[in-house]
Amino acid sequence: MLDDVDRRLLRYWQAEPSLSAGELADRCGLTVGKAARRMARMQEENVVSGVGVVIDWAALGYAVEVSLRITLDKTQGNAFDAFLAAARLVPEVIEVQTFLGRVDVRLSIIARDMADYQRVYREHILTLPHIADIEALMHVARIKSAEVLPI
């Protein structure tokens, strides 16, 4: 279980993931060794699953992002697993989420332009197994994108 010191460490760490253990220790009033041990424990316990880089897809030439809400034909027992395994292999799929309800899966797709999106859709998405229905939602603007927890 996390204590107040762990939560303080996480607040600083998630706000600035590039900080070293020494810098985090200074901000939290810990020794470097104690901060490093706490950080390692939280990673071992999967409280922290990784430290990454946020990429601005548009800056790399990907001007189109589309969310696809997909309902699967679940008459075959392996429909979910087969679909998810195949969807993971599509390079333009940057996120896969599963749901309970009418929609089973949401895919986030990036493409360089609409022609590229149409190519991805025809060549990769429509060939995925067990699709019963697809609804496409074109992203217009990202208003908020944060995975920072209020701890």
C-alpha cells in the first residue's frame, strides 16, 4: 500500500518523469537510496508500469486521427482474442481499448492524410476478423490528454 511519502514521490515523478532519483529525493526530503528503493518497489508492484515519451504525431506528419468503435460478431468463442491479436499487428493502430456494452473495442488510428487513412481502413481494418459493425469518429481537436492522477 502507498503511504504519504510514496504519493508525494509519485506526484513529482508523474509531473516530471525525466527527474533523476536524486532530484526526486531532494524534492521529497528523502535520501537518494530511500527514493530509489521506493521507486523500484513501485515499479516491481506495477504501480508504475514505465516511464515514456509523449510523441506529437502531427509533428511527424500524421495529420489524421480516427477512433473506430467496433462491435464484434461473438458467435465464435475466439472472436475477441483473434480480433485483438490481429489489431495489435496494424502499425497505424496506436491504441486498443475494450468495453462492456454494445461497443466491444475502440481503436485509435493515425494516418498521414485522408488518402492514407482510406488505405489503412481498406487494407488493414476491414480485414480484421469477426467485425460485425464499425463506427468511425474523426478527431477534430484534443482538448485534454493527461494520465496524471490526482494523488
